[in-house]
Amino acid sequence: MTLDEFTATLTGTAPPGVGAPLRALWYDAHGDWNQAHQVAQDIDDATGAWIHAYLHRKEGDLGNAAYWYRRAQQPVAADSLDDEWRRIVTALL
């Protein structure tokens, strides 16, 4: 699946058959931050921490986001939220 194909699924009512990390990002892009966060909380690895960091950055909780970026071993993002979302999705695809 490409980024464009994944993005095209956002017009649907349910995420495509993908793993939890991409499912969390689908819910986020679909406007359901709470569901995205719930899915991300159950991903207990660096990928989950990266998504968690992004979500807390989006929420505006930068201190919590910084904690999750450290856990993910990722630099604190300075690009736009949309760019970071695309970067994470692309890395996961």
C-alpha cells in the first residue's frame, strides 16, 4: 500500500486491514483522536511511542510528547503535524 492509497481510505467508515500502528494513524486522520490514542496505548514498542508522541504533540501536551519522543528514540518533531503524520505513515508502509 502506498501513502496515497492509505490516504484514500480515509473517505471510508472503517480503517483498512492494517496493523495497529497504521490503524491509530487512520483514526487520527479520520478525526477520532481518542480512538487513535487508545490504539496507540496498546502498542508497546518504539513505533507505538512515536505515534503516542505525535498524538500528544497534536493535543498540545508538548511535555508529554517530548517524553514519548525520547521513548521512541526519535527527535522532537518541528515540522507541521500533517508532515509528521505523512512521515510516520510512510515509514510504516
